[in-house]
Amino acid sequence: MSKSESYVGIHDDLHGGMTPTGTVIRDAWVFGLIAENEDCKGWDKQRLLALYDQVHEAWLPYAHLVSHLPAELRERHARIYDAAISGARAQGWNPELGDED
């Protein structure tokens, strides 16, 4: 995404949102930084970077490890990520293939 472009939204992102930006958005949902129906469509790079900073800060108390999350957040993380992985696989995403494959 160039500086002047806006984000396509997690649902229209590559591989069903299985991208670094998609991960930031899903993590923001987990931590309640944005609503789960917010797909970030139309957001510019600066706004996404600000969200990344918020997500990074939210992970710090948990050492960026899902296993360190309290039960409620761990369950929300599992629900959000399980749905994302299922959806991406249904669209043909294979986590074992690289971008060149």
C-alpha cells in the first residue's frame, strides 16, 4: 500500500486477510480496540500504523503470547482466529505455501 492508497479492508485483503495488516486488525478486535465489525476499509497508512502501535502496547503485558492472555481474551482470540483461518482456507489459502508458490 503506497502512502496515497487506502486499505482495501480485511475482508478484501489478500488470502482472506491473512496478512500482517489483517493480523493487526484481528488483534485489535481481540483487545477491543476497534469493533469486530470494523474492517478498516478506506483507512490510510498512518491510521493503520497508529492501530499497530495500540495493538503492540496491548500485547506487552502478555509478552505477545496467546498463552499468557486471560481466559476471556484467549477465548476471543481463538474464536476470531479460528474463523479467519477457516475462511481463508475456504478461499484457497494454504499457510504452508509462500507468495512465490
